[in-house]
Amino acid sequence: MKHLASTFAAAGLLAVTAPVLSATQATAAPAEYAPQKPAWHRCSADQPAAFECATLKVPLDYRRPQGRTIDLAISRMKSGNPAERHGALLLNPGGPGGPGLDLPLMMNEAMPKEVRDRYDLIGFDPRGVGGSSPITCGLTDAEQNFSRPYKEETFPADVAWAQTVADKCREKAGSVLPFITTRNTARDMDAIRSALGERKLSYLGYSYGTYLGAVYAQMFPSRTDRFVLDSGVDPARAWRGMMQVWATEAEPAFKRWTQWTAGRAGEFGLGDTPEAVSRTFWDLVARADREPIEFEGQKLTGDDIRTARALFFYPAQAAPVVKALKDAADGKPVTLTPSQMKLLKPAAEPASDNGMAVFWSVVCGDTEWPRYPEQYAKEAAQDKVTYPLYGDFASNIKPCAYWHRPIEPTTAMKTKANVLTVQNEWDSQTPLVSGQGLHRALKGSRMVLAMGGEGHGVYLFDAASCANAPVNSYLATGKLPAEDVTCRTAPPSAERRTELVPSSPQRFPALTDGRF
């Protein structure tokens, strides 16, 4: 499961423009497009022979099916029990920009036999990612970091950064960018279904993959079989609103942390009331703004500390890290366990910009964003006051302000979708209100809510999660629960969740991830 977690970590999460496609074109691939049958081969000599790979050719622009094509890298592990086989289960780890080619290997190990026997497990790198005609914007490490606090004096530099990222992406991949969208990836999913010879498609998608699955279910409802959407993106918030929800929902998570920590004042010494714990934290932020704090080889400003907003969704991890930060500020020795140190360790090597290039292509190309820098400045300044932990980071200007206009409208969630949504109560990347929004948007869906559950990713991420049983039952039988399921689960141990939280080369600490 370590391997499963690392893949999901790599995946790495508005107004509607006027439509440019006809109703038929906007719904499905044109009838004249028929994908070829895959030529399966062993993926590599160092992987099991049963793990097979193939490459499909799909249209760059589905309105022109006989025009330019791109590669779509797919993989599979077939069911070991043909008598129990139900169909194909397509897998997506999130992102946007997350590679999924290795997911069948990992799910083959993680799934219980009664589920595993039912499916050929199918992985794919979404268009533009990894083995699927990958794109790049040529971004430096600094340009990939979009955790930018709002300050009036630095806002012109933020505007210049946003323009630079958009300009570099146009220069490097301008002919492809307009077609790297969720709707086109959903069309690719249907091309995979057709190439496999399946009448319907089953699906397991995490994080951004929930939005991708929801869009597929709207575009191809008659071909939607058993769909599990885990850690939900709210379609009504795609995509600027999904970044802003990181700020709004960090506040209740922070409040919960202060309560948890106050109850353990003897252990952490950060305060014996929630108010005292909060004061301790904000005093540290103010001190670091006056003079950066030397901490584990880094010099941390107050803004660096605030980027750790995701940490507060895990109180048992946040408290020792904040204690260590306070000790460092007070000139005391810092003592952290190996698992806690893993939270702070940056990536060993600079990250490729492929994932970030696809991220911007999707979040900017799916929906319309505000075009005026003044709006971002105004909202970021307001949200810095209203949501002090992360509000200005979330609302500050992004490259989408200078992106091309979307080539088609966002997908309306109008068609009934008998799918299963899954959610932890304390999820930092797709918070509970977002998962609830997805459930509301998909009429006919059921929701499995793990109360007390911490972390991003539920099904199979924690073997003890109360959500696993109802998901296994649905995947094995195809029967949705008669009503929504709310269960209670214990947070995984600090060591276990340390393996599962996303990591990033961004600043303090490393788990502050900016993707879905």
C-alpha cells in the first residue's frame, strides 16, 4: 500500500462560456470514430507478466475525429476468475495530471478477492500525462509553486508570475492545451471502453477523478456501470471554488486542532484552552514574519507556516510539529520522530512540470475564471481577514486569468447517476462540504461518510476504515445501499497516515499539496 499511496501523492485538485459544440458533439464522440483494438504486451520485464500495456490513438479534437491524434497509454490486469468476471474497472488517481498506468498493479494487491475477481483492472495515463502524449510548459520549480500569499507590495510580482506561466504554456503546448480538458478525458474513457469491447464501464476515481467520473456519467449515462467516486470534488466549485474551499474549511479544522491540543497541554505545552493554543500559533506566525525561524535547515516566515493549512486536518500530527516549531523559535532542541520528520522532508529531486502543465490545462480550460487582476487582489485581501490561515493563498491570482477561453461549456449535472460517493469527515484536499456537494449534484447517488476519518482518500487507504465494507459490497454486487451510509472510524495512526498524506516540493511542511 505504500506504492499505492505514492502514486496518489504524485497525482497529486465560475461562469460558463458560450457553447461552441453542437448538442450531439458535446455529448459523445462522433459515430465515425472507432478506436482500434489494443495490442497488449507485457509492460516491462521487471513487472509481472500478467500486467499488460497498450497504446490507443485517439483524436486530439473529437470534433475532428479524422484529424490529429494523440497517444493514450493504457494497462490492465485481467480477472483471475473468468466465471465471476463482471466487466472492466477503470482507475484514476486524481490530479488533474496524475498518472494512472500502474494502478492495476497496486489495486490487484489491495482489493479483497470478492471484488478483485469481478473485474479486469484498467489503468491509463490521462491525455497529456506520462505515456499519453505528455505536455510540458517548461516551468521552473519556483514557477510550479502557486502557494502565493497576498500582499499589496508583492501583488505585481504575482501578476507577472501568472502571466509567465500562461505564456510559457502557450509557447510550449499551445496547439494542444485547449483539448486537455475533463470532457475530452471523459471521451477518452469511452474510447477505452469501446476498444475493450465493453458495453458499459465501471470506474473507481479518487479526488479529481470523482469529477472526471461525474462528467462521464453525465455524458455517457447509458454506458455508466458501477462507479465509485472517492473524496469528492463539488462540480459547483470547479475550479476556482475548489481552491477557495481549502481556505474556508481550514478554519474549522484549525479550531478542532486547538481543542484537541488544549486537552493535551501537559504533553505539548501549547496552551490549556483552545484560545491559548490559537494565540500560541499566531504568535509564532507573527514572530516568523518579524524574523524567520530556523527550523530543520529552513528559514520559515509566517507565510511559510500558513502554507501548512492541510496539517491541521491531522491533529495528532500537527501538535508535535507546532511544538517543535515553537521550541526552535525559543532556541530549544527540536525532537521529532522519524514519521514526523517524513512530513517535513522535501522531495529528493525537482518535480517534472508535466503534472502541473496538465493541472493548469484542466482547471483553466474546464471553466471560465475572472480576467481582471483587481478582482483577485480585492478578494485575496478580504479572504486574508476572513480566513486567516489560507484565504489569501486560495484567492490570489492564478495563471487561469490569462488562459485561453474554454472551448465548450462546463458539464451540467442533470442526469440521474446511480453512483457511490465516499468521503472522510476530515479531508484536507476535497473537504467534507465538497464531497457533500458532489453527492447532492448527482441525483440518484448514495454517499458513504466515514465520520472521524482523516485524510485524503478513503477506500483502501486505511484497512480499518468503516467505509471499505459498503464500497466492497457495491463493487462486488452492483447494489447501491438503500440509503446513505454514515459510519464512524478511528483516524489511522500517525505513522500510517504519514505514508498516505500527499508530499510536495513546496515549502513548509512537505504535505502542503496543491492538487486534488
